[in-house]
Amino acid sequence: MKVNVFEGARRISMVIGALWVLGCLAYAVFSKPYASVTYAIAWPGARATLTQSCSDEDAHEFLPESLPSGDSIYLNLCFTAQKADDGRMLVPYKAMPRPVAATAPGAQARKADDGASFKVTQGMTVEDIYQALRDADAQGDTKRAKEIAAVIDALPAAVRPQRYWMNERFNADVRAYTTAAAKEFRLSPEGISEAQERVSSARVKQWQQAGITLVCGIFGGWLFIACIGWIVRGFMGIPRGQDSRPSQPA
């Protein structure tokens, strides 16, 4: 029995093509789309805000989250590094106790204002006062810095900016804080909606990738087989579209 190599090759290529199509469809249908969302947390107790990415100095926690729809998404929590007094970028991990003024705030404020070069004007915020203190320190004006510090001491504890213990992102205290915060983190209703939109977008992209892979694979396979057939037929002297050489007349 004469073996038809070309017919066998065509059947093998059809089987491979069918498996390729089934594999691409299985990937698009059964594979869970990968989606992630990134949140930044500025300090302990701060509200998580949606962000694009984290900086190199931030501490990170990466964890899966199940959505009410049954889909899953990965949460990337960035614990934002802040600039410390010494210029380093450190991650806040614990709130410092708020200091309490030793005497009545009003009396200290009046004492600080009497004959002082620094005056608290109407409309000035607490941050303005702290900025004035930083400016005085930068200029080396010790007298003015002490006057501003006296005003800050006179502020009620409730209005003073909260200060935090800070350290580098791989520090044990920082890691303990980020791990505990990640375990307690829950998506808000708005966060769930955002996460669901990202999962839907990732699913659309997955189908697009599967379709592109399917078309490119089929076309590439056909082109490869056509080139091999053309080369083999050329060596064997077989006309195009035929599987064997025409019989020579006797």
C-alpha cells in the first residue's frame, strides 16, 4: 500500500489546529482573569485612597480578595513613606501620644504673644505655625523658634498635628503594623464597584488575548505547513496541489 505523506501531514495539522482552538477557548472561558487594585495608606488609621502605584520607599502588602460576584482580585496596599526630620523616607507605624499643655493654653498663648516677634494672626492654621517653626529653624533664628514653640505648647492637644513613630519598610515594627492592617482591610462599597470594573476589564482583555493567539496560531501554522509542503514538493518534483509526481508515459 502506497503511503501518502502529504495527506497524513494534512490530517495531523488539522488535529493540532483543533487542539489549538480548544486550548484558546478553554483559556478564555475557564481561566480566571488577573486584576489588581492599588491603595495608599498614609499613616495608621488613615483612609485608604486609590492610587496608580507605590514608590520604592513604601511598605507593601499583597493579598487576594473575594468579591460578592464570586470573582477575585488582588489588593496591593501601599503604606506611604513620609519624610522624617532627618530627611529619610520612613513609614509611619504607630501614633505618638499627644502631649498635654502644662498650664492653661490661653495664658501660655498670651505670654508667648507679649513682646514676641511671632504673632498668631487671624486665619493662620496649625500647619502655618509649624511651617513658621521649620522656617525659623532653617534660618537659625533660635529666639523666634522658641517663641513659636511656646505658641505650639499652648495649643490644645486636640488641634495639634498627630505625630507618628516611623521606620524603614523592612523594620520589624513596620512589618507587624502592615501585616495587621492588611488583615483588617476591607473594601468599601465604592471599592467593590471599582474592583468589579477592573475584573470585567481584565476578562475582556483575556478574551481579546485568546482571540489574537487563536488567529495568529492558526495563520502561523498554516503558513509553516504551506512552506514545508512547497519545499518538499520542489525537491521531489511534485506539482503544486498534488501529492505525487505524475506518471511518465511509457
